[in-house]
Amino acid sequence: MSGDSVPPPPQPPKESFARRYKYVWPLLLTVNLAAGGYLFLRPKKKDIDSLSEEIAAKSDSAAAASVTMAKPAPSAVVAEPVVIKAREPIPEKQQRELFKWILEEKRKVKPRNAEEKKRIDQEKAILKQFIGSKTIPTL
């Protein structure tokens, strides 16, 4: 009997990669769908800008309303007045150089859509008018 050796039992067939990790696939699918949904549904920059403008407008109106509705401060607390110093006017030559620099930067900007291109063109036209004019208006 020692001469008749029994061959070892055949190895069970190896499972494929997909079957071996069958519990990972649903998780991977869920994560991919969540990431895709986030990228698709997140607010665009235009939406964020318009929302921030609306919030700023609402806060300005609310601040104005609160100032009119506020009670006068008690006389015991006296706040020192804030002194705002007037700045020296910028010479016209420096203003023209600044306008030229702004115009160069506007030329470098690549617009994303037709509206932005139109707005940039209008701003460039205004800058060209300031650069070409004899006097620059002061505010």
C-alpha cells in the first residue's frame, strides 16, 4: 500500500478578483455616485456671487433698519469720534500710469462667456477714455 500513493485532492478553483471582493463593489459604486452628484449639483461661481450680493443687500437694509430703530446711547458712555484723515490726491501722471497698467491687465484676461467679454470691453473703453482725456475727473 505504500507503493500506491494517493494523489493530493485537486485545489478548488481560484475565485476571480470581482467575486473575491464582492462586498467592496457596492461601497465603491456608492462613493463614486456621491462624488459625481456633488460635482454635478454643487453651486456654480455665478450662483455664489449672486447669493452673496443678495445677502449683502439684505444685511445693508437690515443694518439701516436697526440703526433707525436703535435706542439712543446712554449719556454715561461717551465714544470718541472717529477722525478720518483726507488723503492727498494722486497726481494725474501716476493715475494715467495706473490706468495703463489696469488696461494691460484687462487685455490679459480671458473671458469665459459673451457677457464677461462684453463687460471687459466696456471697462477697457472707459479706461482708454481716461487715458486719452486731457484731465482726469476727481471724486
